[in-house]
Amino acid sequence: MSPKPPDSRGATFKLNVAANYASQAYAGLIGLVMVPVYLRLMSGEAYGLVGFFALLQAWAQLLDLGLSATVAREAARHAGGAGDSHGFRCLLRVFEWMFWFTGALLAVLFALGAEAVANSWLNVRALPAQDVRAALQAMGLAVALRWIAGLYRGVIMGMERQVWLNVFNAAVVSLRFVGVLPVLWWMDASVIGFFVFQAVVSVAELAVLTITALRLAPADRSRPVRPDWPVLGPALRFSAGIAFATIVWVVVTQADKLVLSATMPLAEYGYFTAAVTAASAASLLSAAVSQAILPRLTQLAASGQEGEITALYRRTTRLVMVFGMPPALGLVFLAEPVLWAWTGDRSFARDYAAVLALYAAGNGFLTLTVFPYYLQYARGDLRLHVWGNALFAAVLVPAILYAATVHGAMGTAWVWAGANAAFFLLWTPIVHRRFAPGVHEAWLVQDILRPIALPLAMGAAAAWAIPPDAGRMAAATAVALACSLMCGAAGAVSGMGRRLESPPLYSQDEGRLP
């Protein structure tokens, strides 16, 4: 496969960012809209199982060991002209053996352990034990199938077929969130029906992704495609760093939810999950950008275009600050009116507003902290990333475990916000000094502080201006207006539209800012 010309690459990147953002925004919006519907149709305990389902999917990433990210990177290198199609297919076949075997083992373990989890881990008080056990077995199958699908999703993403992938993701999300409603109505909001439906959707999702990924990397019919285990060596050296980072990532982001799932009553855990789901909106644009920027930076690094790497890095940061951070600030400053407008439950809004605000603040800092990872991923050097995450986990995990056990949801929220703020301030300059020397001050001042200063003041003013007894529609209107004005202010101050079209921020020969 011949590499794309530079102008085509730029157009593809912008299209991918737009498609990723639209897909992430749609998925986030559907998820947020459906949470109040589920809370009305299902009991608090039943929705707690939905939150536990999300937790299982996150912890299943531990088994990935960085392999899906490695496949995405190898696919991006292949799309950029490195290697041959047959070699890539042989490497992919090795990964297929590993993923399918592990996925099958995962489904079996979930099925065998469902009764123990239902009886000994979850604090179930109202749901029948046999229903919880059957629901856990169905969700285990769905988790295993979705985990296998990650392999083929990585191939498609690395090949930069992200517009197709995002359209497909939107269709799957619609099925998962909205398509299940007739099942809930027909089966009287049965948790078994909910999770069996999720497993059926996972089967269809895996089938489509498998067929599409293999078509993007066609096999040489003159040579058989067999697992070529020796080619796995170089790939595993890269995946080892991602594997460790993934383990740390899952532990630090899910340890609080794991502990709280065992210490909180399942119904209360459901409401906590709803608040954390709302806080995840602070990271929607970051997830969309990462899917587009990782393969593009990898291709630029492979071709030695250092100036373009830094220019793209800073432009993308500004994009996130203009369109991603103002909504995150809206969640921080306007948490209570957001929850009231979202669910129509004043008690829930009052009790969980602080949890939402703190988790949203932590997610905002996390969005910025992820950027230095992009530089390390593109160059295939994750040693510093591994050390940083190890230090972060060594501090955060004990604090999270203590806070979750002693202080509950509020304790974990404070630890999450404070730890991510400290890690951003202390670790980011170290990574920049190694991988982008001379860029940190300009990145911090021009690309982050400059676009966000005015929206910060506007968010504080909006929190003061919205009356606490505002009606639900009035609160929704005020929140939407405040976030829109903050986005407009960030865009106006940053001058993003003009600067996105400017030349690289430093010359490839000098390797530094002018």
C-alpha cells in the first residue's frame, strides 16, 4: 500500500477528528439521555448492574496487554508504506489466535464466577439472586466479545478508516442504548433481557468489524497466511510499555469504582455511576482527538517530519481547549443545575453535585495529561510514560482505596481531582523536556491558559447567576447558554481558526521555536 500524499493526509486527519468528535459526542449524548430513562424503567439496583457492566469492560482491558494499540500502530505504519501486506497479515493472525483464545477463556470465567460475585461481592438487597447470576453471565459474554472486537477496531483505526468506523460505532451505540428499550418494555425491565440483548449486539458488532478489518488488509492469495510467531518479538517490545501503562490506567481510573461497588449498596452505586457518567462528558473530545492524532503522529514520526509533529500537537491542544474544556468547566461550576436538568431529581442533584464537579475537574486535567503520551506513542518510546504512570499509581491507588473505604464517593472524588491536577503540573514538563524540548512554556501559556482564562471567569459568574430554585427547563437553558458562550470566548481569544492554517511552529532543521 503506497503512502498518502501530504495534502491528502491533512484532509484525512481533519475529517477523522470531525468524525471522531461527532461519534463521541453522539455516544456521550445518547448515554446521558438514556440514563434518566433507565433509572425510571429499572430499579436503582438494576442500574447498579449496568454500572458494574461498565466496570467489567474497563477491567477487561488488563488482558489486552497493549496488543490492540500495537496492532493499530502497525496498521498505521503499514498504511504509511512501512512493511508489506503479507507480513502484516501474518502478524495480525498471531494476534487473532491470542485474542480469540483469551476471549473464550474470559467468557468461561465470567460464567463460572457469576454466582460468587452475586452472593459475595455485590450488595444486592431486592433483585432475585438467580436474576443477578444470569445477568452476570450474559454481561460476561458481552464483555468478552467486545474485547475481541477491539483487535479489529484497532486495525480499522490504524488504517485511518475512521469515518466508516465512527458511523458504525454510532449505529452500535444506538442499538445498545436505544434498541434495548423495546426489550425492557416487553420483559418488564428485566435485567436478564437487558444483558442478553447486549450480548446479541456484541456478536453482530464483532462479525462486522472482523469482515471489515480483513478486507482492509487483504491477504496475498499466492501465499498462505499463517501465524508467524517470530514477527511478534519487535511488536511485543512496544506493546510491553503500553501493557504496563494500560494496567496502571485501568487501576487508577477504576479502583475507586471497584471498591465502591463492594462497599456501597447496589442502588446507591447506581446513582454514583450516573454522576460519574455525567462527568465523563468532560473527556469526550479528548477521546475523539486521540483516535485521529495517534496514527497521524505515528506516520509523521516514521517519515521524520519533526516540525509537523509539534505543529499538529499544538494545534490539536488548542482544538481541545476551545471545544472540549468549556463543557468540562460547565460540569465543574454548574454541577447541580446540570444534574437537576438532566434527571429531574432535585435530591440526586443536591447529593451528587460535588461528586460530579470533582470528577469533571479531574477528567479535565486528565485530558491535558494524555497529550504528552501522544508524543511518546508516535516515537515508539514509552519508557518515560511507564515510569510516570508507575509513580502516579503508587501515590493514587493507596489514596483511592483509603478514601473509598473511609469517606465513600466524596473521598474518591477529592483524590481523583487533586491527583490529576498534581500529575499534570509536575509530570508534563518532564515529558516535554525529553520529547519536545522548548515547547512546554508556549504550549502551557498560549495553547492552554490563554484559551481557558476567560471561560473560567465566565463559569464562575454563571454559577453565581443561576438561582438554586430555577425550574428544570430554565436550568437546562442556562447551562447550555453558559457553555456555548464559554466555547465562543475560548475560540475568540485563542484565534484558533487563523493559527490552525499557519506554518509549522518551528523549522525541521532547527528543531526549536523561533
